[in-house]
Amino acid sequence: AFRLVSEVLSSNGSSSMASVCGSSLSLMDAGVPIKAAVAGVAMGLIAHDDGFVTLTDILGVEDALGD
């Protein structure tokens, strides 16, 4: 079993998802036998009177506005 720890010094968006992608690439580069690459993207959902808007790869300000 592996435990990967990422320390984010500054953030304005998808730092957690960048950590997921970077960790996956690090494991593959080190020759760790994993089944497949792992990736992620930060998502957001904003409600309007007439529906919803889905946001992808959101920034910090968009994260604060989400529902």
C-alpha cells in the first residue's frame, strides 16, 4: 500500500486535482505497477433561476460561488 501526501503552498483552483495527476505520474515514472493512470478535474455547479450551469477546471472564486 502507498500513501501519497501533497503539500499545497498556494492555490487558486484545482490544486487537489493537480496533486492527483502528479501523484499518478510520479508512481508511473518510479515503475510502480498500477493498473492505469489516474486523473481528476475540479467541477462546480451554479444554480440559476432557469436552471444550472456546470463548470469544469474551476478557479478559487468559482469554487466559492458554487452550490
